[in-house]
Amino acid sequence: MISSRLELGSAAVIDDPYPHFAESRRRAAVQWHDGTGMWLAFGHAEANAVLRSRGLGRIWTPRWPDVPMPGFELIHRNSMLENEPPVHTRLRRLVASAFARGHVERLRPRVAELAEGLAGTLAGAGRGGVAVDLIAGFAEPLPVQVIAELLGVPESDRSLLRPWSNAIVKMYEYQVSPAQRDAAEAAAGEFVGYLRELVRRRRGRPEADLISSLIAETDSDGARLSEDELVTTCTLLLNAGHEASVNVVGNGVLALFAHPGQWQRLLAAEAAGQSLVDSGVEELIRFDSPLQLFERTAIIDTRIGGITVRAGEKIAALLGSANRDPAVFEDPDRLDVARADNPHLGFGAGIHFCVGAPLARVELQTSLRTLLRRFPALRPATEDLGALRRREFVIRGVSSLPVLLS
């Protein structure tokens, strides 16, 4: 058994985990990690197997069994992300059927309209060479507004969503303070209470939104989503959906600043009518993954990469490491916005593949296309880009991104 030397919470790993991943992959594709008490899968094939293996599952257990956290527990125990078949199968089928009612396509022109409006406001704020925050002014509000419209959250209430999500997702890190834990529980309780009231209103008066579709959706055997499952699904869509989109934009623009030739390549392709936006988005997801780690638990003894994960043991797919595996990606540390062969694991794989991936792609493609068209001279307003990095490992992003627009 090879033990991993990786210090997930260290400043060096948070600043740039990829050289550390490469060193670890050279030692072994799967290693035991004392700090987290689980196996880590560094290779693409091994991470892919972790995500797909039916010998592994998502088994929700309270992280602090002696600390009451009813709101936080509710939005996980009833989540399709935290369940396996047959519960997962039923939940995902109902949610996917509701999505299939055309909600993503319905929102496509609206996403473009929202992006254009945010870009216009940002342009006004940045007039005269004033630095503006691309995260607060563009990357963050766009997916929140899109998911709010998808769910049917009134515009007057949308400012509530991002703070709730921010507090909840901090719990997915491996170093959590008591204050962060309390904030997450408070946010979960408030979010659940808000959604219950919204569901109550939609039951009485359905509208053309996803909550109304989820309420109406019936499985082949007549089963419906319970209220707890419905509330949990809405919470998951917000937390997972907008966090990924915000962080792909933030990480992606940082990567393009570090590789200005790729930004110019995107601009030239747009001008020539041969857009590289779609392949560019996939490459930005691969190059600096917004979600770095996804863990599962062995239901039975399971072989992954030559290692036996014993029943009850945990193993995590390190998605950022998998997405830089030279066995799969040619010259993996090179950003290539035209990369054609790109089987990244940024949206997961197997039964837990992100159900919101089509919507996320619409948001990200629209975001990148809008930035290219409106701000071709986009550049950083600070030389210390590393200082912008959020000091967290699992969910990788930047807290702010000061830029100059012209």
C-alpha cells in the first residue's frame, strides 16, 4: 500500500494542485491518505472507475453525529446525489423528466439576454479604466439569476439565494470551523423554509417553471416527489449548478490571462465565424476543475486500480488530477481551446453525472461568447492573481477577479 503525501489544505496545493497531482500519479494511481482516512484515485481511468463502479455508493452519514443539524441533514438525506438505486433511479428519472419539458431550451435566449444586461452594467462601471470585479459583476449573478428563473423564484427574493448557497457549500471542505457549521445549518434551515412556502404557492397556482413541473411529474407507477425530495432537489440545483458555473468562469478567465495566446485564438475564431467557444468551455472545465474531489463508499469489496477498497472504506476521485492525466490527454498541462479529444470528468460520470450539465454548458458558452464580444481587451487589474484564490480545496474558485475592460 502506498500512502499519499498530499496535504489537501496546504497553501501550496490550494495555489496550484496540479504539479502535486502529477508527482502523486507517478508514484501510484491509487493511494491511501491518512489525513482524510480514505483512498485517493489520481489517474483518469481510476477516477472514472470510482465514479462508475456499482460496488461503490454515496452513503450519507452525519459528519458530526452529536451535533443536531436537521436542515443540513434534510437536504442531503433526500438528495439524488447522496442516494443509490433504487432511490436514486426514481429521483433522477422524475427530475430528468421535468427537465425534459424544454426548460433548458426555453432559457437559452433568456441566458443570452441576462448575460448581455450584466455585461452592459459592468461596462458602465468600468468606463474610464476603472477596475471592476468580474465575479461579483458578471460570473456570480448570471447563474443565480438563471437558476432562479428556472425554479420560478421571484426577482425580489433572488438576493437570498447566493448567501445561502455559499454557507452550505463550505461544509464540503475537510476543514470546517464551528462557526461555518452553524452558518451552514442556519442557511439550510432558511432555504428549506423558503422553498416549502414556494412549493405551497405553486401547488395552488402552477406556473411555467421547474418547481411546477417537479410537482406535476409522475413516475410510471404513479409515484411523485415528496415535499422533502422536491425541496432538496431545488437546493441541489442551486448549490451545484451555480457554484460550478461561477468557478468555471473565474478559473477559466484566470487561465486565459496566464495564456493570452489562447484568448487571442478565441477572438480570432469568433471574427472568422469559426467559433471555438464550445471546445474552449470544455477545455476550461478540464484545465482547472471547479470540483476537485468526489468521494464514494465501498458497499462491497471493490477493486480500483489494483487496490481493494474494503466494504465500508471510502475512496475519492480527484477530478482535477484525472483531467491532467497524460495517459488520456496529450500535453495535459497545456491550455488548448481547440482541444478536440477531451473526455474530462468535470461533470462526473456514471449514474451521478450532473443532471444540470446541459444548462451549465448553455450558461458557460454564453458567458464566454459575451466576454469575447463585449470585452476583447479584457485583462487583469492586479499582478497578484494567486491572492484571489479561495482558500479551499474541494470547490476550487476565486473570491474576486478585478479586471480592466479596455
